[in-house]
Amino acid sequence: MSVLVYVEHAEGKFRKSAFEVVSYAKAIADQLSTGLTAVVIGNGDKAELEKLGTYGASTVLFTGNTQLSSFVNQAYASLLAEAAAKADAAIVVMTNSFSGKGLAPRLAARLGAGLVAGAVALPETGDRKFTVKRSAFSGKAFSFVTLLSDKKVITLNPNAYPATENAVTPAIEEFSPAVKESDLGTLVKEIIRASGKVSLPEAELVVSAGRGLKGPENWGMIEDLANALGAATACSKPVSDAGWRPHEEHVGQTGIAVSPNLYIAIGISGAIQHLAGVSSSKTIVVINKDPEAPFFKVADYGIVGDAFEIVPKLTEAIKAY
Ligand code: FAD
């Protein structure tokens, strides 16, 4: 019995969440005193694959099959089910990403496995118990799920577990089982455009602004602050609905969920639908001229004042630092 981790890549390169999920799976493998196999689909770059050994994957299975270079749920689920059989895996772990959210239930059904989606901590094990803490109700609560099934599938939230070096030299093996035509039926593409210089779902620092900015012509100061910090830019829903900013930047219940180390909210009221996408941020800083703005209730630091005065001063101070 081993642990299998499915590792996503963006055009052949692993992002931070890939190393996080491998580290998380390695820690589970260590808890169970077993080995860790990583599976990578549509990437045969050996130098890149070897990076997974740095985080503890002792075997890396990859397929360079070009039919699978874009995410196809059924085909990926079939391939992962075969990889799980090959690795004799009792536990399969993946990122709780756009594709992971679709793939994990399908794979769990194929394996007859129990599923925990949105894990935020390592499982508690022992006495046949396998209890996983997960984020619930759009990040407003946690729940603890005990899996009693022999096989288990877990999706890990990005930024919930640190990438931890645990170097081994991995055995890298090509693994290309035949793909059924019927499995190639639906092609769902995720297109993530980088907001500013940093990809928003992966960003550790996010500068976000809302309707308090009055209009798109005022976003220069938001971009200046984001550039000074090396942060991604984001916005509230009305801002993207009005076309002031692209929809890829819209954060919240109906947009992207982020969990950066620092989320700076400027001129955003803090409606519950917005908070649903940001509540797992580690530190929240709110800048708002209304001291009663609901965002202050969840803020770690708050500045009551006019964004047009505060933001340029903040940027200057960060540049001078
Ligand atoms: P406003 O509510 O207009 O707030 C603007 C804020 O700026 C105010 O707090 C004001 O005090 C402050 N301000 C004004 N001028 C200044 C200044 N000069 N300096 C500093 N502060 C200033 N919203 C999302 O964001 N994401 C979602 O995913 C989302 N999903 C939704 C789903 C549903 C089903 C529904 C019904 C709504 C959803 N909404 C979502 C909308 C949400 O309810 C709010 O309407 C929205 O978040 C408000 O955006 P805002 O804070 O930018 O604007």
C-alpha cells in the first residue's frame, strides 16, 4: 500500500501548489511508513520531473501522450485509476484546483474510495481513524471528516500546507496506458491569465480593490502598490462586472478563491460573497474610509481613511524600505 500524488503543471512547469501537494502527500506517506509515487500527465521534461524528488517523491510516473496535453476529466481519471493500481495506492492526493475539483470525485467513484475535498491539514491517523480537517462553507468554517473506506482520495487547498524539502533521487518512469476514445469526449480548458506579473490563484501577496476606487482610471495606484510588493492584483465582483478590471481578477464566492499570506483590500466593503473567496488569507489588511465597513471585522490590520491619500503613501514607504 502506498500513497499516490497527482501533480499538475502549467505548460510543463510546476507551480508552488505542485510542490505543496507533493510535500503533503510525502508527510502522509511518512505517517503510514510507506512510499510516495507522483503522477504527471502531459509533461516528459526530465529536469522538471526530477524537482518532485526534492519534495519526497521516490517514483515519478509520467505520460507524454499528446492527446492528454489538455485536461480531459474522464481520460485523466482512467489514467490515475491505472496509476493507483500500478502503485498499489491506498491514498491518492491532488490539489483542490479547477481540475482537481472535477477529477477527485470521478476518481473516488472509480476506486470505490472515500473523498475529502479541500483539506487544510494532515490527517490524524491511528485506531483505524483517518480524520481530515477541511475548509467548509466557502472558507467560513472547518469540518473534520473521518474516512473509514480502505481507499481514500484527498484534495489539498493551495497555500494550506508548506512546500517542504525532503530530497530523494526519484526513479522516473514513462507510464502511458492506452486511452479509450470514449474517455476523450469532453475537453474542459482552464485559462488563467496572469493578473499583473503574478498568477492570482497562486499569489502569496494580493492587492485587491473595489468600487471605492470610483473608476478604472484610478487603478494605476493599485498596480504601483502591487508592483512595489511583487503582488498580484484582484478586485471585487462589481468592478469586473463594470469592465473596470478583467474577470480573471474577480475574487469571491463566484470568482477565484485565494489564500495568500497577505491580502490588502482597498475600497471594498467586505460583503459576505467577497469574504468567501479571501477568508483563508493569512493576514488581511483593510483600507476603507467607512469605519463601519464589514471588512474591518475580519481584518488583522485596518486603516480608516481615503484610499487616494493612503495608497500612494504606502507605496512610497514600501519602495523606500
Ligand atoms: P461597495 O459595496 O460599493 O463598497 C465600496 C467600499 O469602498 C465601501 O465600503 C466604501 O466605504 C469604500 N470606499 C469608497 N470610497 C473610498 C475611498 N476613497 N477610500 C477608501 N474606501 C472607500 N462580490 C464579490 O466581490 N465577489 C463575489 O464573488 C461575489 N459574488 C456574489 C454572488 C451573489 C449571488 C451576489 C448576490 C453577490 C455577489 N457579490 C460578490 C457582490 C457582493 O454582494 C457585493 O455587492 C460586492 O462585493 C461589493 O463590492 P465592493 O465592496 O467593491 O463595492
